[in-house]
Amino acid sequence: MTLEKRELYRFPWSKNDNPIAWLEITDICDLHCEGCYRQKLAGHKPLDEIKDEVRFFKRWRNPDNVSIAGGEPLLHPEILDIVAFIAEQGMKPIVLTNAENLTPSLLRDLKKAGLSGFTIHIDSHQHRPGWTGRSEAEHNELRGRYADMIAAEKGLLVIFNSTVYPSTHHEVPDVVRWAQENVRTVDGVVFITYRTLDTEASVGIDTHGREVEADRLSYTSESYDEVFVTGPEVYRIIKDEFSTYEPAGYLGGTERHDSYKWLAGAMIGSKHRMYGSIGKKTMEVAQAGHHLFCGTYLAYLARMGAPSLLFLLAPWDRAVRRALRNRLSDILRHPTRLFSRLRLQTVGIIQAPDIQPNGRADMCDSCPDMTVWNGTLINSCRMDEYRLYGGLLSMAERNAMQVPAHSGSTHERG
Ligand code: SF4
């Protein structure tokens, strides 16, 4: 039950060869999520600037897909042109959205423009009209509405993101269970652990070494004394309830050798039950194979190929062997299940940046969500430090120039 890095595949992604490019097309949004990291400062980006950024990514990032993010990207008046341009450039456009503005007719138009899929952010701390005070399990009804709407259009990928707060972490299994029960329409779930910076206890130090108040950032709180949830804790919560769940790959931290900033895996199952997970070897074959044959690494594992073919890797992959055994014994008990279609469903866990005793944040090593800022690649979760303070801040304890170990910035998409 304890995670071991040697049992996981370290994704081979880097700054210049990474499956994801993070394109921010607006900082306007119609919700006020507690974990949001973006201020409204500039509004919608002009189409020409967006096209330049897409060309930049193609040249410097080699992405498989472009995450069209914000703010709320569906509010951008030229969203269809943006999707079409990315697709024309040979990359897969994925919209990261809160889905408030998603309608069947917009969905049809997006698909026609070349959209590959959605990452939809839904959780219980978004202050959604009509949904406040409702649990994560109750929000599954909303998730289900969008999953069904997208499935009706056919061929589009859909992943559901949720921010995990100290007060909601025990509800993670409710979301995983719902996803598994709807494996035919849900390609994956991602859990992002909430972080905020306590401005009562901390001050920022800007790139010139000056003390600044960090409270202009949205990922700050006047005071915060709850204990943040970590990625390995989310792993354990899921594992306790779903014994066949295992992550297959990870990204570590830029500061710490022992952090798990990204944990990613995929489970094989059908509408009847989940049989098990893919392991390290299968993840390695998927990444190396995709790079060999398609020229890019792979972020959306649900598109890894026919799940039944993955069983061919059973001799080399212990986790796949276990899944195959479960599948075979299930068929022996229920022979008609031989004909039920297998699906691959991903489970991702992201631990947002954590401030370290040296005042710097432990970021995701080979950050997959880098965006463009002034002609260079930066971590998208901290772009507002560039926009508001001209560069990254380090943190110090107020009046003592020391850092509280529990502080960090937050990360929330869509
Ligand atoms: S943007 Fe931030 S949280 Fe997201 S992957 Fe990069 S470093 Fe990690």
C-alpha cells in the first residue's frame, strides 16, 4: 500500500518533448471556484496571439494535445476557430471547461471543428448556481449529465477533474465509484489537491529580493490552518476502497526527491466491473510506442488502444496479469460477459505546488501544464505571479523571513 517510485514508470516527458501544451485563451470565467489560480486581468486573448502561441507550442513543445484553458474557454467568442486551428496544425484540441455553457449544439460545432475531447472540472467548492452545499456524490448527477451529452455525440474523450480539499478528501471514492459505474461514458477522473498560501503568516519575496504582499494572487487566504491533502494520501483513500487500483507512472518534484506530484494510471473494466490496472511496463510500452510511431508522448491514456490487446502484455506486467486473471474468472462465472466491451479508464492524482523551507515551491518535475508567457515556457499554475509581480515569488515567514512548511499555491483547471 506504500508507493515506491521503483515500482512506477517515471514519465519521460521534458520541457521540449511533452504530450501537453497549455494554451490560455481567456482569463474570464463565470464561476468562482475556491481553488482557482487565475485572476481576471486581461480578458479574451486575440485570435492572432493565440495562433502564435499554438505555433510556438508546435515548435518548442512537441505536444500530442493542446489543453485549451482559461478562465472559461467556452466563453471565448472565437472558440471554434481556435479548435479548428489547433486541429489543422496536427495537434489534438482538448477543452478544459466548467461546462456551464456546454450545449448539444455547441458540442456538435466543436466536434465539427476538430475537437478531440473535454476535461470537465466539477467539484463541490465551485459555488455553482443551484449546487452549493451539495456533496461530491450529489455532484455526480451533474457529471453524469455532461458525460451523457458528450457520449451522445460519439467519439469525444471526456475526463472529469475535481479539486480535493481537506474537507472533501474522504469523498474521493464516491467520484471514483461513479466513474467506474459509468465506464462506458467516462474516460477518466483526475484529483487535484488544493493548496493556498496563508498571507497572515507569509510574505512574498519578488525576483528583486523585495518583500511584497502576496494577497493579490487568487491562491491565497487570509489565514489557513487545515492540513493539506497529499497525492499519496489520495492514492491510499482510493486504494482502500478499490483494491485493484494502482497507478502506473509518476512525475516527481523539482525540489524534493520523495514527492509524487503526478500519479497516473488506468484501469481495465467493463460495464459489469473493473478487473484491474495497467502497470509500469504497459505504461512504458504505451509512452515509448506512441513516441516511436506517432512522434509524441501520450497524455490521454484512455486512447492507448484496444483494452483487450493490453492483455498481451500480461507476461511482462504483473498488474495486467492480475487484471487478466480477474477477467477470466469473471467470464467463467458469467460466460455472457465474454462479449461485454472492455474499456480503459484513467485515474490521475496531481499534488499542487508546495512551498519548501527554502521558500521555493516544489513544482511538478517536467511540468506538463506549461504555458507561454512573454515568449517563454512557464508553469501555468503560477502565471499570475508573472502577471502581477513580474516573476515567481519565493515565500518567507512574515517578520522572520522563514517559511511555513504547509503553504503552497493551488491548481485548478477549467
Ligand atoms: S502547472 Fe503547476 S500543478 Fe500543473 S503540472 Fe505544472 S507545476 Fe504541476
